[in-house]
Amino acid sequence: MSRALTIFLSICVAVVVLSGIGGWLFFSSLGARSTDAATKPFTVTQGENTSAIATHLRVEGLIKSPFAFQLYIWVTRVAGRLQAGEYSLSPSMGVPTITRVLSQ
């Protein structure tokens, strides 16, 4: 096997492995932060952007990763549909559930 082919195959394997690790990390970040089902009040103020909402959710212990939350919002095209208001959220809710609640 030529040296160029060996290098190419090594790069392909590295890309596949790193993509798998990245995907696993992303999807594990979307899950519930804990099994604690107790709800707590959470407020989204008028004009608050997704970055501020994500940070606030992390500070309140409701999500694992602000980056994963923002990426999920972007991928699912929900960014413009998050609503200002008062919510009851729980750390046992995953990012998809929290997103659904904040966008209805």
C-alpha cells in the first residue's frame, strides 16, 4: 500500500472516530441534567436572545451545556419562536422538552 493511501485512510478513520465522539457528546448534552423532578420558576424576558437564555438555563441548573442548547435551537429552527414569559422547568427535562415549553 502506498504511503499516500495509508495517510488518507488514517485521516478518514480519525474523522469518523472524532465525528462519533462529537456526536455522542452533543447528544448526551441534550439529556436531562438530573432526575430531580422538582420544578423551579424560570423567566424569559422580552428581547432576551438565545445565548442569554442558554446561559440563564445553565446557571439555574436546568441544562448541561449552553452550547448544546443553542446548537439544538439552531438545528431545529426554533430560535425565533422562543417566547418571553414565566415557566416552570425541571432539571429532569431534557433540552428538547425545555425547548418545546419555551416555544409554545
